[in-house]
Amino acid sequence: MKLKDPDLMDFFKWFENALNRAPRVDKRQKMRMRRKIRDEIYLLLTWEKPTPSGIMSRWEERLADVFKVLNYGGKDDLLKLLIKKIGQQ
């Protein structure tokens, strides 16, 4: 039940849209955040049996600065996307 490349691209798009909507983040911060996001998403390829809650808890820990700048309800939307993608497997 591994995630596939199209699923990862959807996560990249989601994070990119979320960062584009974050008004209080400068260009350098966004570049750093994108690198961290990319690293965390590619790491998902190594997970044998990812769960939405497991992924979210890891991301909340590792991407705390990204989640701070998200709009209200961003985490919930991301969790719904994770459930949708992993549920399709």
C-alpha cells in the first residue's frame, strides 16, 4: 500500500497552493519550507504502510513552521487529502 508518484505530486501541489496563500512569508522562508516539504514528501516513498494519522503526526513535528503559516483549516484539508489518497490504494 505504498503511495505512488501521482499521489506525491498532489501533495506537492497542495503545499504549493497553501504557501502561495500565506501572505506573511517572505521568499527565502518559502524556499526553505519548500525544501523541507520536498524532503518529507519524498520520504513517504520509503514507507511500507503509511497511515494518514502517522503521516500527519510526523509532518506536524517536522514541518511545524509550515503549519504555522497555513490558513485556518489547512491541517484538516491536508488530512482529508491524505485519507483520500491512502484510501484509494
